[in-house]
Amino acid sequence: MIRLEKRTAPSRFWTYAAPVLAVVLTMVCGALLFAALGNDPFVTIRTIFLDPLFSEFSWYYRPQLLIKAAPLVLIAIGLSFGFRAGVWNIGAEGQYILGAICGAAVGLAFYPTESAFIFPLMVMAGALGGWAWAMIPGFLRVKFGTNEILVSLMLVYVAQNLLASMALGALRNPDASGFPGSRNLARYPSATSWINESAGLHWGVVFAFIAVIFAYITLSRHIFGFHVRLSGQSPRAARFAGVNPGLLVLICMGISGALAGLAGLFEVAGPSGLISIDFNAGYGFTAIIVAFLGRLHPVGILLAAGLMALTYIGGEIAQSNLRLPAAAIQLLQGMLLFFLLAVDVLTHYRVRFTSRRVA
Amino acid sequence: MDLSAINPILLLASLMVAATPILLAAIGELVVERSGVLNLGVEGMMITGAVCGFIATITLGSSVLGFAGAALGGALLGLVFGLLTQVLLSNQVATGLALTLFGLGLAALLGQSYIGIKAPVIPKWPVPLLSDIPVIGPILFNHDPVVYLGILIVAAVWFFLTFTRAGLILRAVGENHEAAHALGYHVIRVRLLAIMFGGACAGLGGAYLSLVRVPQWTEGLTAGAGWIALAIVVFASWRPWRLLLGAYLFGGVTVLQLNLQAAGMAIPVAYLSMAPYLATIVVLVMMRAGRAPGSLAQPFHASR
Amino acid sequence: MTTPLLRLRGLTKAYPGVVANQDVSFDVQPGEIHALLGENGAGKSTLVKTIYGLVKPDAGLMELKGAPFAPAEPRAARAAGVAMVFQHFSLFDAMNVAENIALGMENPPPQREIAARVRQVSDQYGLPLDPTRIVGELSAGERQRVEIVRCLLQDPKLLIMDEPTSVLTPQEVAILFETLRRLRAAGTAILYISHKLEEIRALCDAATVLRLGRVVGTCDPRATSAREMAELMVGSSLHVPHKAARPEGDVILTLQGLSAKAPHRFGTALRDIDLTVRRGEILGIGGVAGNGQDELVAALSGEIRTARDMVQFDGQGIGHLAPNARRHLGLLAAPEERMGHAAAPDMSLTENALLTAAVRQDLTARGFVRWGKARAFAGSVIAAFDVRTPGAGNTARSLSGGNLQKFVIGREIMQAPAMLVVNQPTWGVDASAAAAIRQALLDLADKGAAVICISQDLDELMEISDRFAALNGGRLSAPRPAQGLSVEQIGLMLGGAHDMEVAHVDA
């Protein structure tokens, strides 16, 4: 008989050890999966987790890691505020798209003028776009008690359709003879988010680091961070402590929306370069895994985003070199989140093995 | 634009077909939520059911076995959710999301070698006599068996929840799990069964998409149907017959939108495609949800 | 000698860190009302859960009517003729009375037949109940009747009642006792759990006293004084708080037609409450649970906002102010529910100190938390109120109920309030901690602060209050001097001065 006993305080050891154990378990199960797919499990695991960092082509892959991790960090940091407070913004993907559309629209409106003000304006527009899109579920929850999970998700599908219509309509490159997609912002000096393309450095990377520091200080030192944590753990106690629950929902939604919008803007003005029907690569959803994998802690999110970026890059290498299907990587990421949630039980509960049963 | 191209009888008949996958997934989730569990992984279970059903149909050559396979696949994925949330006490919201991400990946992997194959046509089962009634006949009584099955399941769930002892216990567990435990009911067992039923229904709904609606396997073919099913459960205030209404309302918006696209309405396709999602949001806002089951999404751990 | 109905021999149950029951042995005879007496944490609940099949003992034996009895689950216990009325957590608010009753039965007949039998049992034992009503809308007394009827329909040999009177008015208690006596006359044995000595003396035929999980004595309650039983229960003589005569201060709080909607479906609306409270006085507010206590505290703490002048503090309308603005003015509160309302269970005591003390103790600087100062404040509360914990870094959940309550009350008192509102300050707290908390409230009033103490424990209110008022259905009776109030008068005030049945329809 196995019994679970609630700990009076979360285990310090397992708080750190659980994510590591989850990664190890994912590797083991991933290896079994790859073997079942007919790939050499050891080579595949090495390709996914080590080659991006240490192979002979790592000079090419390492900058890619920054490019993949930056939007994940930005979005996940924003989500972590809401998730801690019990505000479930699941539609970061939509806010990311809207940030990209708004930011790109501002940039394209100035084309081909060159000015130092264009990029800051785009950044603001991107943040505002994501913020506004997140305000819809936030406002509806506060005003009508509507479930923000469902609304924010529905808005992802709306945003995708909006993106399609923009790529084919309003933002289409007029010089591209009917091809869908906008002008390439990365090649428009006043609008590009690149700082150093060959090093993988763009403004999104800078903002991601700023966001981590900002979140760390807010959550650990500021009363707002305390109220966020309190609201998630004991909503009644939070109201007793003087927290305005509606305002908190709006602020948390706003932060996550604005950061997701920023991530979208930096992506569209840099690595992606242009608004196209499918420029969004599911970062908004992967960031949810990143946020949980990093235990909603800023530094944890930084590490988790690195790990997730690794699986993306490693997955691409495995796709081209070992013909591993792309879906296998998605499955691996899902598995990682499952294992994390499963081993989390060790943090909050003590596992007891009892043999005696008094009849 | 040519509105005369839209035949109201065909429109209403196809409404019932369009509503069926959502209806199936939603009725399963309704039972799950009435037992006090919030499973946000409907989308993941649906798409797993879609691919399992498709593979089973193609390899076994039988649509019936296909739907059975879909139900099994959905139920198994649901069981994973059940074990994580009920036994390992993980957060239901996070686990449901993980289930969706996992299901999407799993389905894409399983389905790669089935892309482009067409599913065998499932013949319609016109109800004798009734289908000959003008107007009502073709709308209500000339469909494939799964459409009837969906309505039948709704009726069965209603009967189960309202009139049976087991249904009463399920509602009790969802309403106040501490009290149910104190009276000696097995909270976790009841919930695991409910979750597996929910998974099976979501699987059927998914299979209806891949075997009847589309009818072939493509990645991401559920396109948010699972989420809409979740919304409809809230809309229905956790009551089976209102669920039917919600699903038909949604089916109506979808079909109308497709018909308007076909009729060449002046609005771009992308905006028309938003309609079902926007309609869902509007419905969520307008309908003051009834009272949710008392223990919904609360973790249960029998201590002392 | 007859065979006892229930015989317990050497029952032992240990949880990590606590031995809940150790070597517990006693007998319950057929047709007797047997009291199980003990403080909170003495192991009464664990023991009855063992008898009801919810807990498996580590060692020991039970016999029912001479046959070995080891119920694996409540179902088995019910089948053997053991029924239990719980103190909490066993009704389903959204379901009707008949459905609730069906859930507690092994092989329930159809709903219609249940309804008929409910009416029949109600008449037989004087327990009026409408089987079609939704349980969430019933008063506490009616909810308890649902539980009792649920048990009686099973025709039990042994009925276990866990603290049944804690939610009843004196008049309702009288009705309950009458029912229990009729049951005894019909041959049903009752295991009656309580810590209220006078009740036990009035009702029970035998008593077993538990302390720290062990049986420390058995007695005939009709022949033993309350004081002797109290000493058996506590293990030492009790400290009785000292109440000094205080000069009457000026008015600090005025409530003028305070009304507020019920905050949730099963809450209570506040209706037109008028009240003045002076500095240096303790106003005791009694009332059966669910008559607006939580809502009144919330309206005073600022969790419920009202029109500005409905609440006037120190001559200033504050009905519209948020909790922290009120704290700034010196109006502090400690709600009833410790876990999740007054304190966040998974947070450290330092963080819980910050929860209400940020404003008055200056624990933030431009929004940034001064953790060192917060830690020091938490430490001073722990020291001053003798909170037993290894340190301020421990979570609130790791504290026992009494220690956490001392921390919560201490946290407010250490902020030197001009007025303190407490709800159920000693609920679920052991006797020594309860005495310490009452003394702290008296000391606070001695220093000139006004105190409103809301409680269902009338003995407690009579012990510390200068004036007494009662809440009924969201209305507050006019306060009267506590000295010289009789139990009958209090009962009438609690019942809202209507007769019993009308009061229930209102509630």
C-alpha cells in the first residue's frame, strides 16, 4: 500500500530535484519512444540534448538557442504572474500574434523612411497590441465573471484568422506580385530588431533578461509580488489583506499580454522578418510548459526556456539528420510537462509505504 | 452574393451534423465536471480519438471498430489525466493543458503515415417512416448513426444523473467530496470512471471529425473544437438538455458561416472563420452560468 | 450484567508526530447516552471515525453486541447499525433534503417513499423537515435535523453525535435533547461527543473522558460536578480570565442602518444594523452560525464596502474604505476562518505577519517589502503570545489550531488597534490557549481599545463581555448589559424574539 501524506511545508530538496528528475524520466521515455520509431535511442537523445551545444556545428546552433529561448522567456515570465495569482491566460499565442501585427503595422506604415523613432514606436505598438488582446478576457472575467481560459483561447483562433487576413490583405507586400506575406522588416534598418544577427542577438534577448530581473525583484521584494502570490494561494486572505481582486486580474493579464506582444514584435521584426500566415510557431503554448517547468520562478523559467530551446534546435537537427518526425519532439515536450506534474507530488507530499492493514 | 444558394432544410440538417462532434465531447466533459473534475484536455483527447478512430477504421476495415478504437484511445488518454490529478494530485488546470499539448503531438506522430487517405463513407440511416415527413424528416431523421448516438448519449446522461443511484453518488462527489468521503463513497474511483467516460466521448467526437466531417486525417483537424466543447458545458450550466441546445447553436453558426463563404459573401473568408469562436465568447458572456459543482477543480486528498 | 452494545479494547491510532488514540477501552450499554468528553485534540474525532469505519486503528479490538466489529468502511458500519451525525462536511448544499438523506442510506427506497418516511420520522421525534427543500438554504438547526433524520431512517442501534449543539440556540438544544431522550426510551444507544459540561450533566448516563488520546477517567455525569469533569479533561485547574471594571470611554464606532447584500448564494444579507461601541468596552455578539457573523466582520474589516456613513469610526464615515485604509485608522479585524482567510496556510509566519501589518508596522518602503522588519515583527508576536513554533520561517499550516489562532489574534493586538473585531476567537482552540486569548482581549480593552467579540460560545461571551447583542438573520438585537442576563433571555435574543419556527423560515 502506498500512501501520500501532506507535508507541512514543501520539501526544499524536491523543489529543485523534481524538475531534474522529470527531465531524466523524459529522456528515458523519449529514448524508448525513439527506439520504437526505429531510431537509435542514444544517438537521438544525444542529438537532441547535446549536439546543439557541443557538436562541430554548435557555432551555428548556439545563437539559435538565444533566438528560440528569448520569446519563450518573455511570454513565460508574463504568464507566471497570472498563473501564480490564479489567472489562467492560456491565449498568449493570440497576444503574441496581435503584438506582431500591431508592431509590424507601425513599422510598415513608415516604410521606407529611416528614423531612430520607428523601432521604439513599434515596440510600444507591439506591447499595446498584446496588452489590448489580453484585456478582453481580463475585462470579461472581472465584469461578467466569464472564464478567462476559454475566452483567451478562443481569441487565439480569432487572432490566427486575423493574421491570415493581414498577411493576405492589409499588410501584404505590394511589391511581391501577389505572394502572401508582408515586407521583410528584418531588412528594413529602422525597423529591425536585430542587434547582431550572427550572434543571435536581438532586442528580444535583451528584453527577456530585463524581464527576468524585473520579475525576480517584483516577486521577492515588492508588495505587489506578495499580493500576487497571496491571491493564488488564498484568495480570501488576499481580499482580507486589501488586494482588489479585479484589479489584480487586469494587471496580471496586462503584464502577460504586453510581454507576449513584445515577444511577437521582436520575432516578426527579426528572426521571422515578415508577417506571414504561419509565422507564429506555437511559442505561446510552449511558454506554458516553460512557465510550469520553471516552477513559475523567473530563474527557473530562464533555465526551462533554455532546455526547451534545446529540444527545438535538437529536434530540428534530429529531423534533418535522423529523419525523426517533428511530432515526436512535440510529444517529448508534452511528456516533459507530464513528468514534471507527476513528480511534483514529491514536493508537497511524503510517500509512505505501509504494509500492515488492520482488518 | 447569392443567398438563394442556401437551402434552409439542408442547412438545418447539416447543423445537426456539425454539432455532433462538439456535442459528444461536451457531454463527456459534463459528466467529468459534475463529478468535480475540470479536464481542460478535451482537445487533446478529441484529436487522439480522431487519429485512433481513423487508424482503426483503415486497418480493421470497419467504421464501428474505428469508433470503438477512438473511444478507447480517448479513454486511455483520459486515464493518464485521471492518474495524474487524482492519484498524484497534480494541478487540474496545468495537467489538462499538458494533456492537450501531449495529445496533439501524439496524434500527429501516430497519424503521419495516414495523411491523404480517404475514410470509407458511413452510410446514412434514415429512420423508417419518420424520415419521409416533409421538412422535419430530412432535418432530423436522415443522418448517419453517430448523430443519433450523440443525442442518445445526452438522453442517457440526463437519465443517469437524474434518476439513478450511481448518478446521485456522482453528483454528490462533485458537490462536496469531503462529505461524500465521510459517507463512505469512493471519491477517486468515481472520478476516474467519470474521467474515462469523458475521454471516450471526446474520442468519439474526434473520430466523427476524421471519419465523417472531413473525412480524412490532417494534423490539427480539431481546430479548437475541444475548447468550444468546454465552453458549451459552462453555457449549459452543467445540464444535459441545455448542452444539446448549446451544441446546436454552435453548429448553426459554423454551418451558416460555411454557407456564407460558399455563397460568396463580401466578407473575407478569414473573418467568417472567426465567427464560431466569437460566437462562443459572446455566449459565454451573455449566459450567466448556473452554479458550478461545489468541488469543481478542487484537489481531493483523504487525510485523517 | 448485560452484554455491552459496543465494547472497545486497547484502540490505538498514531499519525506521524501525534498519537491520536492510545490504548482506549470503554463500553457503551444499550439504551444509554454515553458522553465522550475531551478538549480539542484529545482524540475524540479519531476515535469515533474508527468506530464509523473511516479510520483503521493500528491496534485494538471492537465488539458490537458481543461479535467482533471491524468496519472496513462506513457502509459496513451502517449495515451493522452504527450511524453518525457529523459536526461538519456531510451535507450537499445544492441537493434537496430527500437526496441528501438517500445518500446516507444503504438501499434507499425511491424518492417519494423517502419523503413519506421523512415526514413520519419527523413527527415521531419532533423534528420538522420539508424533504423537497434545498439544503443550502436551511438554517444550521435544520441542517442538523437532516443529518439526524438520515441516521434515524437506518434504524440504528448506536447513534454517534459529534458536538451537535455547537450550532444551536438554547431553545433548539432543548428540542434536540427531547429527541435524544425519546430515542433512548426506544432503546437506541447514543455516543455523545462534547466538551460542554453542563449539557453532559443534563443529558448523559455515563461519561468517558479523553486527554491526549488516552482515557483518563470515567464517571457518572449526574453525580459529578462540572468542575471535577473539567479538571479531568484539562489535567489541571483552569485559569479563569480576570475582568476588571473599566471606566466608560467615548464612542468610537457607530453603525447606522448598516445593510449589505449577501456576498454569495448561501451567505446572509445584513439588514439595517444600528450600533454604537465605546472605547474600553467589550461588546459580545452571539448568534447561531450563518446569521451574518462573517458578513458583519467583512463589513467592518472593509472586505464588504457599504455606503460611507453606514460605518462611522472615530467620527468619520469609513463605509467606503478598503481594508488597509481602515487599518491605518486603527480598526483591525481577525476573521473566523484561520486557514485561508485570516492567514495563508502555505506561507511563512513572516509573510502572514505582512498580510495585515504592512500599513501600521511600516513594513514596506515605496512598495518594497522590508523583510527584516517583517521577520522581527513576526518574531515579537511569536514571543509575546507564546506561539509554539520553531521560528517565523515556518508555514502557517505547520502550526496547531490554537497556536495559529494565538498568532492571528496576537498579530492584530501587537499593532495597537483602537478597535479590534474578532470572530470565534477560540473556536477549535485548546483550553489553555483559549484562556490566554480571552485574557489578551480583556487586557486590550483595559488599555482603552474597543473590542467586538463575535462568538457562538455563550459561556465565553458572558465571561468577557460588558454588553451583549445577538445576530439573527442578518439583524442585530439591541445590546444589553451582559451582567445579569439569563439563559432564557439570551435564547430569545438569539432566536430574534420570534418564536422558533418562524425564525427558521426567516433564516
